Amino acid sequence: MDFTYNGYRKMIYSLREHGYRICTYRNWQCEEQCVILRHDIDNSIEKALQLAEIEKEEDVISTYFVMVTSDFYNVFSKKNEELLRGILSYGHNIGLHFDEMRYSDIFTPEDANNRIINEAELLEKVIGEEV
């Protein structure tokens, strides 16, 4: 695959040509042949917004997974909050990209669950929507 924005558009066209419907985590059960588009934002919320714009142009919805503990971006900065809200404004979804390696004090599933809930609540406060 050509890992460019143009290559991504071609992939979307190809999926549709082969009878796939692009779905979300909320509506995939309604389709016999579907694909869920999802993106982990590991480095750049700005690049994610560019991809979200392309998907808007192609009339597809995807889910963007955001880390609140990233070394590369701060979700709490005004600029990144605006970028995330921009992704939402295109109709996309935001999810939590949880990095359990960030914590040295997770010893039980309950510990992990508490950290996940905490991070999800923080992200919800930033974007103003349920994660």
C-alpha cells in the first residue's frame, strides 16, 4: 500500500468497489461486509486532523484514539483541544488510546480499569463528549 493521503483515498475507493461498507464501532453489526476505520494518534494531532478532513471529503467516519499520556503532544493545550474538536466536527469519534506501559503500579485488572476510567474521564473533559 502507498502510505500517502492519496493512497488512503485509493484504499477507501477499493473497499467500496469490493462491496464493503465503512462502519463505526457503533453500527458495524448492521452490515454483512464492513470495515471499521480507526487511527491511533501516536505523534501528531495536526496530521490526524488532516486525515479526518480527507475522510470527511470521502464521506466516511472513523475513530481516532488519543493518548492523554503522550510524550509527543499535550491534549490539554488549547491548540490540541481545538484540533480534537475539529476532528469531532467532521463527524468522527474519539476514543482513548491507553498505554499501560506508562504505569509501573498496575498489578491487577482492577488497577488497570481504574486508570482507564480516569484517563477516559480526563479526555471527556477536554473534548466535551463521551469517549
